[in-house]
Amino acid sequence: MARRKNMRRRRIILRNTFLLIKEHGLDNVSLQMIADKSEISKSLLQSYYPHKSKLINDLMQEFMTVILKQVAKKGASVDNTFAEMKVFIDVLLELALRDIGVARALDSFFNNLTALGKWGKMLDDWLREEGLEQELGNDQQTRIGLSFVVGGCINLYHQRGDLGITPEQISDIMVKTFLSTFLDTDSETVQQDLDLGHDLIKKFSLDELQTAVNQIFTEPIEE
């Protein structure tokens, strides 16, 4: 009973933090605001999350996981994880362009070094869970590669207006760099992965993804 209560309260805190960040941006959201919206004391909030950085870390984990699940569901028919990786990056950035609230949340994740490291680790875990252990090869090289392309993706996202670059172009650069530079994949295979990802993007519904993101932390906790 106590465990379920704690899980439920933690989810409420995360949900309200997400809503406040979407509305105001991280810099304008205080722990007191989160506590008030969650109808708890600030001291109780801090017993769960002493600092906003931990909140952002957990939010990013849930946010990215929801998107990965949606992408994996749509990409199940093609069985090409790197094509799905391209779709994941593209729809993540497209959703931010469509929804100013998601853009504020994404900026919060991008500006948090711990969350960025978590993003790279999550991508690494996802690729290995998809059965790509052999293709990934050296663990250190893979982690360096993911760290590099995640940082590059964020820089391009922030400069997208000045550079005149689209989310799909950013995703192409990120996946191509990772495959060719860090996994030594031949150019023909890389292009096949990118082309397949392009076909998947055309079939992807941002409306469904938006609905899934809006429902983060709202699922009932199993009794």
C-alpha cells in the first residue's frame, strides 16, 4: 500500500512538473510552484526530488521512452532499428516545432547535462535491446559516438532557423554520422537505412504521438 502511494505521488509530481514546464519553461518553474500544484508541502516534494535536476532527469526518461515506444510500434514491420532511430529523432524535433509546450520541455532536457547523458545511455540500451550488440562493437566507442551525435543534434536544433535545416535533415546527419564514423558502416547500407526511415516518417502520425505525450503519467497504477 505504501509503495503504491509513493509511486502515485511521484507520478503526480512528475505530471505537474511536466505541465508547468510546458506552460512556463523550466527557468520560471520553482519547487514551490510544483509543490503547490501537487497539493503537497515543499519539504515533502524535496523528500522525493531534492533538486530540479533529478526531476528533469526522470521527466526526460519518461518522455523519450514514450516516443521510442511509438516509433518501435510503427517500425515493427520493417525490422530496421537505425531507420527507427532516424524516425525517433525526426518526430521528436517535429513535435517540438508543432507544440510550444513540448519545445519548452525539450529545451529543459537539452540544457541539463545529466539528462543528456541519460539520453545517450537510453539510446545505447535501446539499440542493444534491439539485438544490435554485434553491430555496435566496442562499448566505449558506441557511447562516445552517441554522446557526439546527441550533442550535435542539439546544436543543430538550436541553430535550425539560421541554418535553414529541417528535423529530417538533422536526423539524417545524426544517424549517418553515427553509422559511418563510429560503426564503420558502408555508405550504401547507410543510405538504405536513411531511405527506409524516410518512408516510415511519411507514415507516422504526429497526432497519435501528441496524444501519447499528453497522457504521460496519467496511466493508473496497478493494484
